[in-house]
Amino acid sequence: MNLQLKTLPFENARAEVSCFDNGTEVKEYHVMIHVDDATLTFSEQLDAIIKTYNALLDGELKGARSVFKRYFLSDAANQADEIIVNDVTDCAKSIIQQAPLDGTKVALWVYLMTNVQTRLGKSGLYEVSHGDFRHLWNGSAHNMAANSEYQMRLLFNEYSMQLLEEECTLKDNCIRTWIFVNDVDLNYGGVVRARNQFFFTQGLTVNTHFIASTGIGGRQADPNVLSQMDNYAIAGIQQEQIHYLYAPTHLNRTSDYGVSFERGTYIDYADRRQVYISGTASINNKGEIMYPKDIRKQTQRMWENVETLLAEADCSYEDVGYMIVYLRDLADYQVVRQLFEERFPGYPYVIVHAPVCRSGWLVEMECMAVRKIQNPSLKAF
């Protein structure tokens, strides 16, 4: 294994941890914290999650700083406010209703690093700095415009203004977005139109590049929020460090069916390669859904597609630090859980309820990978 994997037990919870350590100052951790007792109240489950997180920082992950957090909730309208009150961590936080399908009310993904400095930047983006780079994270951005299209347009406009304050642009510096759509079957079309139009104004086209992204069902606490966005950009990155993944034997360009995101992106530094795989489903290189209505075969084809994208970046599943798995139908959970347990024992992952943007896609996953490289022509992470 290129990553160290551990599963650590705590009171009423457990933590799945991956660690990337290439011998430099900056170690990277992904942690997935799950509640073990689904009969606990939400407050008790959240308390177990936060105590587990704090115990990790005092022990196994001592010296690491949180870069980004995402809470997965079963009922955001009744739960989100409690997280805002009880989690005062100084990092970008995403809170979204995507119910953990193990029957619990809350799960947590945390991305952490050692020997970095963190602060809230002047733009409102959270800055994680080390060496020549400033990593800019944001979570739970939303507004109350009239419909999903207007909301998405305002989100991208506001984000672009934040990037300008950091002397960055959407085209040159944004690496990854997550877009959560309340009632994705109804509102995804508006999100797509807004993103396509805004990207065009920013010089993001099929002839230049798009941005790695997951566009998926997810609800905010307020039902009037139809589009919510998390994002990640890098200040100081050079264009020769950024590469895009296509896997043409298995996948088509997203623009073929009218949307605008990259299948994956990888970033090279002097000491490591980071790979961001977008939400990926059971699809072929003609844009067709593979194995309609068969959750088992769709899962296997999804794995194959992700594996092909990773291979294009000279990586494999052994380099993957976390996985988020999205299911449309709650009844498919036991099958998919068994498949993942057999293939990826010990990996940090979570399976949540979140319909994919096409109703025929039963399952989708995203992940991030990292591996050691040596490229003295580039700056270290």
C-alpha cells in the first residue's frame, strides 16, 4: 500500500484513517468518522463524532490541522444548527443532507495536514498555506435567489469575486467544486445552464478546460436553498502543474451531453501528485448508461471507470485516501456495502443517500488519490 490505513475504535464511534507520508513536512490525512450506535439521539451521535475527532487530534493525528470538513446528515432542517453551535473548528465546513445509509444520523469526512498554517482569508475563503502555495477552501456557499439557475449563477459570481480578492481566477486556480442540488431531478437543469453560461464568460470551454466536480442531490437546512457549493482553489499554482483526465476508452467528454466538468484533474508538485476524481457513474465512452437497473454491475463498471481515470494519472486504488459513494435507492445499500467491504477493506469511505443527476444512474462515487513523485523542476507542496 502507498497509504497507511487504520480503523480506530472510540466510544460509540469509529474512525477510518488514511495517511500519506512521503518523508516531507506535510503529511496528509483523510478521516471518515462513523457512529456505531444508530439508536442514539442526534445530539448523542454528534457528541460521539466530535469527541472522536478531538481524541484523534490529541493522539493519532497530533499536530495535524483540519483543512476541510463535511458533515453528512439525515435531516438537515433539524440538525444543521446543532453542528454550527458545537463545531467551532477553524476550517472550511460543509454541511449537507445526504443521509448515511448505515442507519445513523450523521457521519463526518475530514481532510487534515501537518505543518501548514490556516486562517480565514480576507475574501471569506479558508486559506491553508505552506511554502509557495495557498490552498483556498470554501464550504456550504448558498443564497436565496428565485430558482436553481439564478442561485447557481450568483454562487459562481460570488466565488469568482472571492478568487479575485485572492489574486486568483476561476479558470486558472479553481481545481475542484462540489454542487449539491435540492431535488436533483427537478433542479439540475437550471444548475447546468447557469454553469455552462458562466464558464463560457470565464473562458472555460471544451477547447480550454473545465473543472473537476461532483454534481449530486443534497439538501441544505433551508428548503429554499436549491443549489449549494463547496470549492477548492490553489493560489500560486502554475498551469504546467495542472493536468486533466479523460479515460477515452471508457468515458466521453461531459460536453457531449451538455454539461461542463472534467472527469478528473491531477496536480503535480516536486514531491507529490494529487488526483481529484469527479463524481463517476456507470457510463461508457458514448455517454450511455451501462447496465440499467442492475446495481451490482453498475457498481463494478463505476469502479472500472474510476480505475481507468486513476491509471491515466499513473495511480491506482492503492493511492486513494477517501471515497464517497452516492446511492439513489436506499434499498441498494446492503448490496453496495458488501461489494465495497470486500474490495476496499479499511479504506475511509461513506455510503450516503444522494440521487445522481440522471435517474438511470443508481450509484456514483468520487475520490482523491495522492502518491509520491520526484519532479525537481516544480516547487514542493
